[in-house]
Amino acid sequence: MDQTGQKRENWGSRIGFIMAAAGSAVGLGNIWRFPYLTGMNGGGAFILIYLFFVFVIGLSIMTAEFAVGRNSGKAAVGAYKSKNKNWTFAGVIGVLSGFLIMGFYPVVGGWAIAYIVKSLTGLTAAPEAIGDTFGAFITNPVEPLAWMALFLVLNVFIVAKGVAGGIEKAGKILMPTLLTILILIAIRGMTLEGAGAGLEFLFKPDFSKVTGATFLAALGQAFFSLSLGMGCMITYGSYLNKEENLPSNAFIVTAMDTGAALLAGLAIFPALFAFGIEPTSGPGLVFVVVPSIFAAMGGIGPVLSAFFFVALTVAALTSSVSLLEVVVAYLMDERNMARKKAVYISSTIMVIMCVLASLSLGAMSGVTFLGVGAFDFFDILTDKIFLAIGGLLLCVFTGWFVNKEDLRKELTNNGTVSFGLFEIWYNLVKYVIPVAIAIVAVAGIMSITQ
Ligand code: PHE
């Protein structure tokens, strides 16, 4: 029972939870963002740093978020508050991050939906022309807004229906579809002539281009991709059964997320090099490379391209519903709002932010906040600053303000399952990770502002 006297909703099954948490993690972060960041940060070296951060910092934080969430049985803010009132702000920062990410995420989600249709109606041209089409599309003042609105409406529909009913069903059916399509694209890409250079770019690290900014980009991407540092996994953990093994769930989700990102890399880079597209092209990468692969294929190519964007849309949806859920859970748990009302109020504000973000790429490109447009502003603010701060705060909170034995009990289900790495995990969370995040953040910001 929670404070409103209602029974807290629970995940229907273990596989349902993993699919939903992996659904939150696997999204535009893996398939849209990871490839273009890799391209802009020099390839293999960035990937190695990223993998290190994912498995040392990310996995530890995800384990901590699950533990704090299930232990308190509360969403982000409530979880902090129930243990220590002074920490309420850390939860609020998380909710705010979720809010800000929802200020640009649905814009890209809208692009994905648009490309389902565009794949079928005339992207059968050379890669350069496909690139021009993308540029014209995202800078159009009206069209992307309509797609973004459609994407948000889908979110509202799923989240308004509640935890087990909506999110879980969507994740269970649609995640496997996405992985299958990515594998098919990767195989196709790797068999194109000239694809070898792409594999080399991905797997032969060149450390000469690595700077403090590379480390910060890799760390931010690890948080963003794993849905960490903002209370999302705390909220999901709070819906988790007492019998579930938290460290193993965290590992499975992290491995699936990383697998999906690497698969996206394999789907994009071999083809990109085969077509002679620049790896540094930026946010348009997937929207240009994937249609190009399929256009070159002819025949049923356009249909397969449409399928890819259906899968991308779904991946984006299972992530964005988790972002919306963080905000909604806060309004329900802390403000005693009914679910539907919470969903409508928060999504209304998100629409406004998204309109600004979308227009900042075209009609309003002259309007800037601290030197960047609204889209980049929401993006940089969340992934380079808020999520890292959120992760750092969560570690300090878990390490210094939660009883160690409570954590041990939570992570071993009262001693009924073993977690041999407990001491290592605990020391990482308490000492190593907060210091590491602080160093990476400072070095990164210094190298960006130089
Ligand atoms: N992890 C999601 C993605 O990779 C984005 C996300 C970030 C979702 C933070 C929830 C919380 O697309």
C-alpha cells in the first residue's frame, strides 16, 4: 500500500520487467545517438571508453538505482525523501532531467515516424540526395511538428493506461522485432563493397583524437543510454517484486543495451564507409545511412527501410514512456494527482518545449540560450550536466546515507541469493564513482570551453 491507500502497481512477470527496463534503456540513445557520437568522436577509442564507463560506472549505478527503488517502494523523489528529507532535491533534479529530455526526445521520435512513411514514398535516390531530403525535412517549420505531436500522443496513450497494462505489453512484443531488424541491416551493410573500412573505424582505436571532451561525451552517453542519473531506474525498481535478483537484472539490462548500441554501430558504419558518407555528419546519420542502404538494394528495399523505422519508433516509445513515467509517478506519489491528470498536465508542457526544440533547427535557428538552440540546449544540459550530477548524487546518497546492511539485504534478497561482488560494488559506489564522475565532468567542461 502506498500513502494514498492504493496498492502499488507491480510488474506482471520477470521477463516483463526486463523487457520494460531494457525498453527504457534501448532507444534513440542507442540507434540514433550512439552512432553519430561515435562518428564525431573518432570511432574505436570512443567505443572503448564508453564500454568501460558502461560496465564500471553504469552497471554499478543501475544496481544502486534498483536497490534504492525497491527498498523504498517509491519513485525517484519519494525514494530519496523517505530515507532523508534533505535529499528530496536529488530526486527533483531527476524529475527535471526527465522533463528536459522530453523537451527534445519526441522531436527525434517524430522523425522516426515520418521516415516510416518517407521510406515508402520516394527516398530512392543517391545518399547525397537522401541527406538533402533529411536536412529539408527537419528544418521545415510545420511537418516535423505534426510528427512530434503524433509521437507524444502515443506516449500519452500508453502511460495513461498504467504500468503493467501499457508499458509492459509494448516492450514485450516490440523489442525483439527491433533486434531482428538491426541484425538484418548489419549483415547487409557488412556485405557491401568497401564495408571493411567501417569495421576498422569501429574496432581499431585511434587514441590520438581523445580529449577530456571525449570522456565526458562517453560518460554522458553511458548515462543517457542506460536511462541512469534521473530516477528512471529507481522508479522502475520500485515496481519490482521482492523475489527478483537485482544485480542480475541490472546486468542483463546493461548487456542488452550495450548489445543494441554495438549492433547499431555495425548496422551504420560499414555501410557509411561503403557509401563514402562522412562519419562526422552528426544527428542525421541514421536517417541518411539506413535509407541509403535500402535504396541501393532496390526491390523490397523501401519496405525494409519502413520496417526499420517502425522498429526505431517503437524503441523510442518504450524509452520515452519511461521518461514520462518518471514525471507522472512524481505527480502521483508526491502530489497525489490521479494518473490521467498527471499525464495530461506534464505532456502539455512537453509539447511546448518540443515545439521550441524542433523550430530551433530551422525557423528559429537564430534564437539561442547560452549560445545554442533549444534542441541542443536541452540535449547538452541533460546528458552532459544533469544526468552526471544525478548519478553522482545517487552514489553519494547510496554510499553515505543508506544503511550498508539494508543495501546488502536488498541486493541479496535477505541473504537468499548471493552477490559476491557486493563489497566491490559498495566501494565503487561510495568512493570511486563520485570522484570519477567529478573528474570527468571537470576535465570535459574545461576541454569544451578551451
Ligand atoms: N535510454 C534512453 C535511450 O537510450 C533514453 C532515456 C534516458 C530514457 C533517460 C529514460 C531516461 O534512448
